[in-house]
Amino acid sequence: AQNVTVDEIMTAYKQACQKLNCKQIPKLLKQIQEFKDLAPRIDCLDLKGEKLDYKACEALEEIFKRVQFKIVDLEQTSLDEDGASALFDMIEYYESATHLNISFNKHIGTRGWQAAAHMMRKTNCLQYLDARNTPLLDHSAPFVARALRISSSLVVLHLENASLSGRPLMLLATALKMNMNLRELYLADNKLNGLQDSAQLGNLLKFNCYIQILDLRNNHILDSGLAYICEGLKEQRKGLVTLVLWNNQLTHTGMAYLGMTLPHTQSLETLNLGHNPIGNEGVRNLKNGLIGNRSVLRLGLASTKLTCEGAVAVAEFIAESPRLLRLDLRENEIKTGGLMALSLALKVNHSLLRLDLDREPKKESVKSFIETQKALLAEIQNGCKRNFILAKEKEEKEQKLQQSASMPEITVTEPLEEGPAEDGQDDSAVSVPEEGEEAGETLTASENGDAEPVEDDDRGDVSDSDSDTDEEADAGPATSPASAPSQGNERRISVSSPGRGHKIFVVTRVESLPERAADAAVKPAEPQSPAPATKPELPVPRANGVVPESAAGSAMVPAAPSAGSDPERGDPSACESAAHDTPLPNGLKTDFARALPEASSDGDGKMGSCAAEHELSCSKNEQELEELLLEASQDAGQEPL
């Protein structure tokens, strides 16, 4: 309701409690008094731990009809079927919450779940539903499955310890194949097995490429179940970003399946295999797959029965990886030999920002090795710190370069109206492909499989890392083409294209006007004296077409986005020849056209140029040139303007 006041909410709630003959909730009254900004949504309505019977739920309607919330927390509120269905109906009707927590309510029953499903289906604002430890049994699952199949807003769904194994999971997985909005699915502690349940999850991954986080902690997936999941992962071209398989009784056999799958996954960034008896052989089975994978940034191998032999295999992967950000090797028997391998790997790795190892050195038969372990742990920590500093510097440098860069684009210049030309320039940012990504995260409780935060240790790890941006961009020449005013019904296309590597290939097409085609066939255009350009930064080339090296070099920025601008309009008095002063499609100034070879004797008006390093030279093969020109003109015509 508009123009509602805190006093009005308080009065309405108290009157409802008197009318329904139920106790007022002191925790709720205190929160109402602290309400400040009542629009559009208040941050939280916290009823966690309060016992809500049917009458208490009915009294809450006086609040829900007047204000909306971001979070409504109903955790452990002893909801029964009547109270739950009443509350969910209110939340649906008044669109009371974007985040709803109904966890630890074991008695909401079939009618409660039916109302919850109706709420999920009808409410457009509900994005997050937490139903941990709230059993979803066979007779309730069909309602929720139907809601998930057509749900338009739900993004995060927590169903940990909800008794899903068997038919409920089958119904949910089948429904989620059609869901395009859900991004995070948490299914921990559901006793999911390695046969039917895992087969359903594998099928889900085959058809759904929108789920980004799949948390399967503390289930019974086993190696057989991992094989099903790997089949689903192979089918994905994009999709799953985080896969948590913590504590699923996986062994070296399952790692063989995963090792064959990893080279095919293109979006998986976080893989947590902690608390599985993988062993040294399992890491060896995984190593080649990890090296062949180009997406994994975070790898959890805590408590996986590794020794120095396994650490050596991990070190080989670290040395080969240009993008790994975090690695967790805690609770493993990694002694001096393994630490030495990890330390050497960090000397050649420049991406790893955090390597988690046990704080205390492991027992050794030789006492001096204890001090060696401490020194190696310090070396590993310093290596991570060095990488972190380098990543910060690189990120800042890339941000500055992106701010000063503009995107190469294809533009069409329409015929100009008569009158003085006005200078105009429009810069747009270049989109740079990222190899790395933000790394300011620790493996969260959902990834680690426990409810405690990861502690910041002094042993070989760097936490709170901000970024790791291994960005690669090909350098391109900074060109600012100048265009002369149009004559007649000219339609001029200007094309600018970034180079790849150190060579820039430029295709130029200049078309003579239809009314002058006959003259061009008889008399080829003669080179004219260079007209003054609007931007003096680009020098006039020498007669042989070579740009002076000092000036050309200044236009190249190694490993950075190229700076370019849209065509600028020149002075009308500078236009002397329509054939030469028409802007070139590759974005070069008209002065560069005069250094190019004359048009062929057949008078088709086509010219070609190829820039390699800093030189512009004509293509030797006329046939090949004509094909390139035709292809370039077709490509330019198909580009959206």
C-alpha cells in the first residue's frame, strides 16, 4: 500500500492478533519499529525460530498486504500444512519476497508443498527458494516438478536433505530439462545413488545448459554414477560452471572417466573433489585431462589420500596451467618431496593465486627435513603472493587500456547534404577476450562440504585475491580515416578490422561513380598531390607506399586493444578527385590511396593493398586480389550497421 506508516502497520498487526486471539511476536514487533524506508522493498523479515501456527500466519497478512520484502526467513518455524499453505498463498498474492527460506520445516505436508508450487509458478518476483531439510516426498514432488517446468523467475533452488532419491529426483530432473532460468541447484545430503539417480542427473546435464552450479556433496554417486554425469558433461558446449562432488566415495576409476571428459568441457571453472579416496593413481588419471582442459580455474583436492607421488603429478599440472587460480591440497600426506615439486612448479606458473596446504609440516624420519618443509611452504606462499601482485598490476593496466580503446566497426556513410562538413568522432570500447576471471573468492562452504568458512592460513596460500586477468588482445593499427564530402548519390562503406598477431591484412575496394565509369575506362586516375589531412598524427607515406617506421611503430601497442575511431569528415575544399578521395573501406586516409598502384587498364576501379608489419604493398596476383575484393565487399554488405 502507498503512503503506509510504521504506526499503521503496528496497529493493524496488533488488532489482527487480538481478533484471532493469538500471541503477538515480540521479535516481529521490534523489527516493525525499526522499519525505515518502506518502498520499494524492505531488506528482511526475520521470523527464524519463531513458532508459527495457523492463527499466527493469518495475522501476518496485515504486514504482507502493506509492505514487501527482499528476504522472508521462515526457517525452523514449525509450520504445519494449514499455516504453510496460508503463508505461501499470501506471499504469492502480495509478491512479498524475492528470497524465501522455508528450511527445517518437516511438517508442511502435501498441501504445503502444493501451495509452495503454486507460489513458484505464479510469482514473478521469487528468485531464491531455500527448502533445506524440508522433505519433498513422492506425493508432493509432482506439484513442484510442474512448477519448475514452467517457472519463469526462480534462479536458485536449495533442496539439501529433502529425501529426493528415487521418484522425486526423477520428476525434478525431467522437469528441469525444460527450465531455462534456474542457475543454481543444490542437492547435497539426499542419498543419491550411483545408478538411477545419477543417470537422471546425467540426462539433465545433456539437455539443460543453463544450470551453472550443481552441488552434489555428501551423496553416494560412486564411480558408476560419475560415469553418467561425465556423459552429460560431454554433451555441454556451455553451461555448468561449478561442480561439487565432495564426499561421494569416488576412486581412481572415476577419475579416469573425469579425465577423459575434462578436455571436452568449455565452461567448468570450479571442480571440488575433496574427501574422496582418489589417491595418487586417481590424480595421475586426472592429470592429462586437466592439462587438456582450458576452463578450470579452481580445483579442490582436500583429503584425497595424496602423498608426495600425487603431489608431483599435481605439480606437473600446475606447471602446464596458464589459468589455474586456486588449488586446495589440505589434509594430505604431502611431505618434503611433494612440497619441493610444488615449489618448483610455482616458479614457472604465473596464474596460481592461492595454494592451500596444511599449516604444520608433516613428520619425517630425518629431522632436518622439517625445516626444509617450512622453507618450502614459505617459498610457495611467496610465489602465490608474487602472482597476486602481478595479476593486480596486469588488471589495472588492462583497465586503463580498455578505457582508451575503441571498437573496430563497419560504418556506412550516407550522402551528405550540402553545407560545411562538421567534424564528428564516436569512440566505443573494445571487447577483450578473457582467459582468466575474477579470483577474489574462497571455496565456500557449499564447495568445501562443510559449514565453516575457509580459514586464512600462513601456509602457502594467498586469500582475498582480487583478480587474475590473463587477457590477450592482438595489436592493430590506430587509424583515423578522413572522408571527403559526397558528390551525387555516392554510398560509401568504411571498414576497419583488427590484425592478428604481428601482420595486418587490409583489403581495399574503391568504386568509381557510375557517371564517370566511361571516363575512368579511357583515362586512369592520376595521382594528385597530398591534401592536408584532418589528423596530423598519421604521416603521409613515401612514394613507395612505406610508412615511416618511427610513425608506424607509434601506432602499434603490443598485446593491447587497438585504438580506432569512426570516420571524420574533412574539409570540402580538400576534395579534388572523387575516385581517390572516396574513403577507403579499410579505414586508411585518402593520402594512402595515392601511394597505391594505379587501377588496372580495364578501368574497373579496383585497387588492393596488404599491410604486413609496417609496409603497404600491392598484391602480386591480380586474380587473387579480385577474389579478395569481392569477398570483402560481400562481407561488408552483410554486416549489421
